[in-house]
Amino acid sequence: DLESHLQRCQQLSVTVLTDHQDLNNTELKTILNSTAPQQYRIRAKLRTYKPQKLYQSVKLHCSKCNSLQEVPDADDFDLILQGSAVTTSNPELHSTSWYDSVTWTTQDQKQRKITIHFVKHDEMLQQPEDTLLMIEGGTLKEVWKLTKRFKCVIPVRSTEDNLELLDLSAPFLLQGNIKYYGCKQCSTPKPIKSLSSIAAEQRPSWEPTEVAQVLGIEPLRYVFIMKFTLVDGTGALNAYIFDY
């Protein structure tokens, strides 16, 4: 993995970090006194790198406002789900022309009510691997069970006249083991009924970018960020990795 590779690099006395064989080596001191952009070949030692833990390198990036944020952890999502479960599902929003709704009561002491809305295509339910569903009142464990069986899962809550997305601190869509987030600053969430336009397509693909667009969400992308400090005896240079 990258972390052990970086540790090996750190132990080597000298590491060639770029590969422009047609260029002579340039001292870091010279590079620091030059104006960008230029192309150099260097020989340098890796003194430090950040973050120390590889998982901390993954952030969420909004390409519209250029903001960076930490990836929320599972506990945050679970708390949001618990908070939304307090709101009772509105029966008037069940089983419309484009989704079927099923409600059941859990067998535990809390006897929670969970409602799942299965999106239809041509007035028929699709195969699970092609189906998008919305869930109200589920726990994190229940949501993950559904993502293993169905193509897409959207956690929602009821209002008086609409199904809506949860707080954007929660994912607006889950697909397999990937959680898709939206930018709080750049998104203007629309009611869930906006999804009916995709359900009406000849072959709904439920691509995250298309779902985000119709729901008024500016999607955040997972990015990989690291900072390296390179030294060669003449100076120290910070180098950054930023990539999707």
C-alpha cells in the first residue's frame, strides 16, 4: 500500500522523484528562486509527508466553489438517520404513479415504523439490481442491507406534501458501498418527486450525476490529497498531490 511505500522512500538516502531523463538535476534552492511554471528534474530526500494515516488523505471536493471537507463518518450518518426516524411517514405520500410503498413495524422494543418506496418503471417494479428505492425511518444497518440488494438507495423523510432528502451532511444517494454527498453551499435540493422524470425514461440508469442534477444537488467528488516535504541540502520544497 502507499503508506508502507512512502515509509520505504523515507528510509532511502536519495530517491529520484521525477523522471525527466533529458534534464539535468536542479538544486531545490534554484527551483525555489525561480518563477513557475517550469519543468525540472531533481534528486531529493523525502523528509516528511502528511497526513500520516492514508485514510485521512481522502477528502470531499466541490468543483463549483472549490471547497474541501472531511468525509463524514458512519456515526454521523447514523445520528442523522435516527433524527429523521422521529418524523412519522406521511401516508398521503405512499404509492404514487411512479413508486410503490411498503410499511412495516420492527420487532424490537422500539417498534419503529420503516417505509420503503420502490420506484417503478412502466408501472412495473424492476429487478432489484436495477431498482432505486427511498427509505424512511431506517437505521444505518438497515440501509446497508438494502444497498447490498438494490441498485440505489436514497434516505428520505416526509413533509406535509413531499418526500425530501435528509440534511446534506448525509449522503443523497448510496450505491453499493459508495456514499454520494452534495455540497451544502452550492446545492438547492428539490423534492423527491423530481426523480419521476428519470423513472419515465426508456431505460433509467440511476447514474449518480443524473440523480444529483434532477434533485438540485451539486455533487462532491472524492479526492486524494497529500503533502510531501523534499530536501536536498540546498533547500526544502513542499510538493502536493491532488487527484480524483
